[in-house]
Amino acid sequence: MTTLCRFQNIFLPLLCLLPVALAEEPPPPSPVAQEVEPVPPPSLLSKISGLFDIELPRLDPPGTFKLIFHPHVGDLLRRAYIRTDVGVRWAANDHFGIDAEVATYATHGLRTKNYGTGIGQVRSGVKYVFQEWPKAEYQTSLGFDVALPVDHPPVDMTDGLRHYTPNFAIQYRPPTHPRWTTFAGANFDLVTATNVLGTPAINTPRDDSFSITSGAIYDMGQVKWTLQATYTTTAGIGDVPENFYSIRPSLLWYAPRKFTFNSKTQWIFGVGANATWGPDGFHLGTSSRVRAEITLRQVMRNIRRATQRE
């Protein structure tokens, strides 16, 4: 067993226990304030692969550090291995954020084929947000993402290409309709070949491409409805001109803390559909996601306070 496999077998079980370890203790009652302000509903801050594939121009509160745990539970039925994305996200200040993620795989034993365990892809990105620009109701961001296949993962886990993706996004929240958010974005996807064998997704370019995305979010607090439409083309940038279209509606449920024992972990459950048109014809698929976001902002603050008291 390689060092990487040992690391994964130790790290993933510990990460599953973090929601319990980071459970909040009830704060002591305040002698002055008798009423506690309600906790604001969670915000949709970053893309959720397979359901909401655009980076919105939003960030967590400054100093927030999050661990992301995203098992692909549907793999138990569709594949001989299960993929699990593990990552971190840090909001350095009001404008700048960094994230990094590794896509791991492990044979689950429900089928005869054995893929072992390992890391199939590494992703990272940076984002700079222009708050209230060009007007007070708008937010705009510039970002740059990188996705690299590594090692020798199962051939259907990645497309085997390196992706370098500069991107732009803008959102608008009308003051008279606070539940609605409309957004638009554009990005270049610049790819290079590797020696990692991969399988491209249906109606997905394997060449340099340019994409335009637009859509809307209807925010009901713990429940969020999303809709996005994307046009992608390799014309003028790739070797062979091709066009791709997709429409992706989804429903996301941010589980209330009362269902997670008041843990600092935010569990997100989502379902969605994806209709695509392109060189592979018309394809309609569905997807479901389970994701955990473990916020360490309060924990780190308590550690700093304890250190200062010493």
C-alpha cells in the first residue's frame, strides 16, 4: 500500500468524525441581552459540481475557513468504486478567496472489480470579488481555476486533460424581490493533454473552448431552487468548431442544525437534471449530491482567545 493510500485510509474516516467533534456548545446566557437573534439562513456561496456549476461572486465572512466533504453516494449503484471530493475554502478578506480540492476514489466492494484507492484529480482556484459593483445591487468577480488529473485513476473518473480556466461572473439581487438572484458568467477553458487515460463526459469539448452561462436562484432559506443555461463553443479557439448547449435545474436543501445535533457542519442535499445538446446528440440525465461544509471560523477564534489568555 502506497503512502498516499495510507494517508487516505486514515484521513477520510477522521473527516467523517469531524461533524461530531466540532459540535457547538451552547453559549452562556448573556446578562444584558435576553433575546437571541435568529441564525440567518445559509447562502449559496460556491458551485456544487453536478448541480450548480458556476462560481458566484460571493465569499464567506472574512477569516472563514471551511472543510468540504462530498461523497458521490450514487457511485454505490453505478460504479465499482466511490468518489469522494475533499477540499478546503478560505475567505482571506471581503474580496479574496482561495479553495483547493482533491477527488479521491476507493473500491467499495459491492462489485467484483477492484480499483484500489487513490487520488484521481486535484483542483484549485482563486476568486476576487468586487463588492457592490457596478452598482449597489450587483457583485462581480474574477477568478482562475486549475484542474489536473494525477496518478492512474479509473478511466471513467476524469477526462485525462489539464484545465486552466479564467472566469468572470456577475450577479444582481433586486431590492424589491430579495428572494431572487440572477447571474451571468463567462469563462475560457484551456486544455492540454496528459498521459492519464480518461473518458470525456457526454457533450463536453475535449478542446479549448469558451462558455457563457446565465440563470437564476430562488432562495427560500433552507431550500434553494436554481436554474442555469450554458452555451459552449470551440469555434475560433479550438481546432475543430463545435457547439454545446445545456440546461440544468436543481433543488438544494441546507439541512437545519436541529437535524445535525447543532453541529458546525452544514449538510447540503441536492437533486437536479441536466439536458444537453451537442455533437453527441441530445442527452437527459439526473444527479444527486450530498455535501458537508465544516466551518472552522468559530473554532479558530476560540483557539486564539485561549492562547491569548495563556
